[in-house]
Amino acid sequence: MFEAFFIAGLRLPAHRFVAEVLQRYDVQIHQLTPNAVVALAKYVWAVTSYGGQPSIEVFAKNYCLNRKTSLISRIVESFT
């Protein structure tokens, strides 16, 4: 975790919505980039500050997950 996250008040365990997103995209928290964590935090903050409940369907329509693989992984995949 980054020190700035703790200063901003972001702590683990995160909002239950984060667990839903991780499950939906079939990823683990350590696979997220710092920008992805910020995007999740901004979405949860924006929705809850207006009294709403974060929705995985709405989030999934506005955000996508791009799988980044290393060059070695791509070379191995090309041979299989």
C-alpha cells in the first residue's frame, strides 16, 4: 500500500463493493494498479456521498479491465 492512501483514509478492509468488483473481474487486490484503486475509491466516494449504494452493474458499464501481460508470458502463450 502507498503512504498517500493511508493519509487519505483508505484502509483495508476496503468497502464491500471492492470485493464485488474483484470477484466480478476475477482478480485479486494485489493485481490492481494504483490508478485502479483510485478509480474504485472515487466511484465509491461519489456514490455514497450522494446517499447511494455502489452498483457493480453501473461500475462495469463505465470501467473496463485490461489484462496486461509481460513479454515473456506472451512468448510462452504463442508456443502453446
